Amino acid sequence: MSLKRHVAAVCGDGRIRLVEENVPEVSEGMVLVRVYASLVSPGTELGGWKHLAALRREGGEIGTPRKFGYSNAGIVEAVGDNVSRFRKGQRVACIGYGFALHSEYAVVPQNLCVPLPDDISYEEGSYSMLLATAMQAVRRAEPALGEKVAVVGMGLVGQLTAQLHQVCGNFVIGWARNPIQIEIADKWGIDKAINMKTEDPVEATKAFTDGRGLDTAVLAFPGKAGNTWKAVCDSMKITPDGHRMGRVVMVGGSEIDCAWIAANMDIRFAARTGPGYHDSAWEKGNDYPPVFVEWTTEDNLKLGLELIRRRKIDVLSLTTHHVPLMEATEAIDSIINEPEKILGLVFEEN
């Protein structure tokens, strides 16, 4: 008899439902994992909690349920051929779109799995995907010790990016529009966080940098940046001849107006979790030569877990909701009317 699983799926009416299906075959290079925790990345997976709430108000049709999820943690149940680094009973964190689903079981390429230390919870391990994404954004910024950084958009990736910059010895101001996000950032110890709805971010950042301006800004939010992009430009360092300078990293799908301005700023994109992700040959075990690729997705995942283990990164403070997977529909029904109060939502085993 085929092993069955339930997978969380988002529907056209804005509801989350469970789809029952057979667990995929554990083929060569793949690992079967019994999942104990999975983290929802609301922007990428759902279009945002507010979008989900809006679909409900519009009363749309159910349509074809779309399975989602790409970051979880659990215990290895079986391994496919040519998998030697994992064994049955081993704790792991896993990532991968279409693989690390919100489900009781996941079949994941071996290079998208990393060992989960015994002193890290499954919930903490489920943050691996977004932590590696934030790590790639920090690497793209090439930070130097003591720089002043603004993280614009304090969702999950923004919160993790801000924490990593502070680990690097930088001073971080977070720009947010949600009071809950500011409360959470203050809880884990951000240098400063402001509400853009009630405080001028340019003036606040000027005061934060002692009038010097920003070395780096990270855009960690989706959609058109509009006036926020102008505020970012106005907050960067300025040379005596009137040119803005510094580095801007885009990690959240922001859209900016790139018309010419008096600036010599670097605009950099940060995609995914590092080299290897979406290379199916690498994901299943065909490693890159380390002399040419020093920080692969796997390296970033392992480093993220080590930073959690050493308590340099706090992911637990980002979780606002714990939801039993088999109660997903009813649980989300009960909280979706206040989407602004949801940050980290973790599905757990019943």
C-alpha cells in the first residue's frame, strides 16, 4: 500500500485546505522525511496574509488547490540510491519549492537537506530557507564592520536580514509599517525600528546615522517602491559634490524607478538561497568544486543553523502562531481576519 500524506493547499476563495495524495517515490538522490514543523513564507507562497483575507471577502471560487511550502524540518524515514550522508532516524532541516511542502511527509533532494543539531528544535530548523535567503542578501551587500544599514520591510526575510547584519557588526535601522513587526524587532534586539506611517524615515535615519547617511539599504518588501525608493535614496551617504553613494540590495521583489539621479549607488539583486538552488543535478548530490563556489545553498543552510545553535540568531521570537497541520483550515479561519498580526506561522505535527 502506498504511503499517504496530507498537503496544505491554497484555494481561489482564500482558504487553506488539505489535499490527500500518495507520497512521491524516493528516487535516486532523494530523502524521505517525516515532517514535524514547516514555516509559511506568506509573501512568496500566498501573496501575503492580507491578500488571502481579500480573496475571502471577494467570495471567489475554490478553483484548483495549489500545494505550497518550501521549508521544513523532521526525521529521515528512508533514502534513495546514491545517498550516503543521511540515514534513517536522523534529524534534518529541508528546503525546496515543490519538495519541502507543508505536509506530514516530504521527499527532498539530498543537497537541500542538512543535519539538524540536537539542540535546535524542529521549529527553528523550519526557518532554514528564509534564513539562507537573508544570508545571501547580506553576502550581496558585502558589509564591512561598523556600517549603517536600513532594512526596509520587516517581514520574516527583513527581520532575519537585520539580525544577520548586526551579527556582522553593523548598526541597523528597520523601516516597517506594521506595529507588530516593530514590537518583534525590538524583542530580539534591533538597534532601532520605526513606523513609516507615523515617523519620517529620512529624518529618523539621518538621526540614526549621526547625519552621515546609510552605507547599505536592503529592500525586503514586494511591489512598487514608489515614495519609499525616494526616501531610501535620500537616506544614503552623500559626497561633497552632491552625489548619493552606497549599496542597495533588493531581496523582496520590490519594483523601483531607475531613472537617472545624481548618485553613484550600486543596486544589487539577491536571489534565492545561494548557488545550487534550482540546479537539479546539484540538488541531488552533484557538488560544485569548493575552490570555485565557496558558499553554496547547502553551506548557507548549515551556517544558518550554526548561528541559531550558538544563539546569535533568534528565530523563535519571529513566530506568532503555531498551527497543527491537520487543523490548518479551521486554525487559519480563526486568525485571518487580523492578517497584520501574523508574522511567523509554523505548521506542526498534531
